[in-house]
Amino acid sequence: MPKSIAKKLVWYVLGVILVMDMVTGRYEYRARALSVEYYAVSCPLVDGIVRNTVSRALANDPTLAAPLLRMHFHDCWIQGCDASILVDSTTNNTAEKDSPANLSLRGFEVIDEAKEELERRCPGVVSCADIVAMAARDAVFLSRGPIYDIPKGRLDGRRSRIEDTINLPFPNFNSSQLINVFGQRGFTAREMVALSGAHTLGVARCSSFKSRLANIDTTIDSDFAKTLSKTCSLGDNAEQPFDATRTNFDNLYFLALQRKAGLLTSDQTLFVSAATQGVVNGYATNQAMFFFDFQQAMLKLSMLDVKTGTSGEIRQNCRKIN
């Protein structure tokens, strides 16, 4: 068996073990109604449909992996993993997706495509919240990251308001602020660093990091600062990759932090702070450790304040509350 395939099988087995532990063990209270096999009878092709949809999208535009992953995080962080990030604004309500914090998100049409196919095959069965979670999972794997499975059975929420996005972590947070904010959601400092590793995919806009250039920032490499200044000369919407492989899920993000080439303040602070520097160094030298911890942290994230029973619904259209 080729080594690459063997590695993927190992990650899959580990992912299944982690899911079983979380559903039956210490995280059971967060996902009592969720199950890896939730759709085994009602919509057995759900995983394949979502994965194929994401695969086609990434084949056409590999840069979509980052926003699909980020979409899941931004969704779960506000009101739980309930697809509130997908709801369109109306004349009476400005929704989460129109918040300045979410304007860089893309890939909503990928979720729409998967939902439309699922509605043809299994009408009224699969929630948009589950599709978002599965799409993030598949975006990681298809970008050469770890493979893992997630419990399913989330329901879609009935609220999406721009004012709620104030609770998202800010790009200028320092390590202490990040530890506090993530701690309020039940995450350890180590899990916070692992989730920050999602920045191995994608880019950030100049508006998110230009403040580091306006002030004297001793935590940034001088040559990297020149690179960022050149990027920002093109305007606030100019984009800079987080690391050298923006479409590959790897540990180069942590190597960049060691070189003082973290893009955001909230990135570089992870190496500057004694509370998190050891974790960064560990992930920089051991990609397998990062992958394992990222798997576990993502499984935990995917269960944040999920809605079940009468607390949610299955939307017919992911962009509209029923």
C-alpha cells in the first residue's frame, strides 16, 4: 500500500475514534442527538454528495478551501453551529454575513449547490448546518489536510443578526485575549492554537493587518514588513497569504510564526507569548501532532451550541429562515 494512502487511512481511523470518544464520552452532553450515522437511513448518500460538490468547487478554484473552513468557524462561534452565517439580509434585518467581519467569506454557492442536490435526493432531511460542517471537513481533507468524520444531526437556527458578530475574535487580539475568548467557549489554549492553524489556508486583507505597519511592531520581521507594505500599497482590500502554501493544509503557518512572519497580530502573538509559544514550536516541528490536535479541536468546534429537537428547523433554502 502506498505511504500516502496509508497515512490517510490512519487519519480516518483516528478521526472515527475521536468522534466515538466525543459522542459517547466527555462531550456527550454537547451532542446527545448527534451521530456519525445520523443520515444512514434517511439520506445515506449525504457525505458523498457534499464531498463531490466541494471537490468540484476546489478543482475549479482551490482558494475556496479557506473561506469554506472559515465559514464553519464563523458560523459556530455565533449562536452555535446553526447555519446562521448563510442567511441573507432582508429589509427588516441585516444578517451575519453582511458584517464587516464576514465580508471576506466566499463559497456560499457551494453550500447552495450541495443543498439543492440533497433536496432532490432527500427532501427536507439534511440541515444547512450539517452541510456547512461537512463542507469544512472536506475542504481540509481535499487541501491535503487530515481526514476526519463528524457527528451529524444539527438543526438550522432561526436568528441571524449582524450585531451578534461582535463576539468574533478580533485580528488584533493578543494571546491573553485569545485565551480568554476561547476559554469562554470551553477551549483550552492548546486547542485555540490548533484552531488558529486553520490560517495555513487562505489570505487576509490589508485592512486586517495594516495597523502593524503604522506603529513600531518589534514582533514582525523587517523584510516581511516590507512585503506587507507593498501589499497594502494596493489598497485595503489587497490580499496577503498567511503562509507560502495558501491552498495546502500543512504546518507552514507555525514555521512562519517562528520567523516573525505571522500576518495578523493574533497570529504572531501565539509565538510571542510564553503561554502558547511551546505549542507553536511543537506544531512547527511535528505536523502529525498539529493534524491530530486540529482534528480534535474541529470536532469540538462542530458541536458548539448545536440546535436539536424544537430549537431549530431544516431550512428548505439555506439563505432563508422557513
